[in-house]
Amino acid sequence: MNKSLLSVMQRRGELLAKIASQREQVADVALRWRGPLSIADNGLRTVRFLRSNPVLVAAAVTIIMIRRNGLAGMAATGWRMWKLYRSALSFSAKIAARSR
């Protein structure tokens, strides 16, 4: 056999061994990251579900507020939120009027 062909074949063998070693290292890293990535996937799935079902989220928040503060507490909180919303609107209108 040709001497250069023999060195090429030997180099190929060394590279294949190095590739196998690197594959094992990648498999070990992937195994370590499987748990944290699974948790992140579950979190993303939950966020997507909540974003696609806003009525369900509103109902859950309402139930929690009623159980926590009672109906009167929920009305008071709603009134405060409405006042905050109205003041934010008037503030943004003032800023818009100044910039004209």
C-alpha cells in the first residue's frame, strides 16, 4: 500500500475516534440539561395556555379575590383600579397635549 494512503487511513481512524469521544461528551451534556429544559418547556407551555385563555385567567383571579377579600373588598379594589386607569389616561392625554 502507498505510504501516503496509509497515513491518510491512520489519520481517518484518529479522527473517527475523536468524533466518537465528542459524541459521548455531547450526550452527557444533553443528559444534564434534560431536566432544566423540561421545566422551561413546561413553563412556556403554561404561559401559552394562559395567553390563549384570558377569560379563564380573569375568572381565576376573580375567584381568588372574592375568597381573599370578599365581594366588598373586590369592589373596592376594582374601584381603585378604575381610578388608577382613569388617572393614567388623563396623564397621558396631558403629555400628548404638551407635545403638540
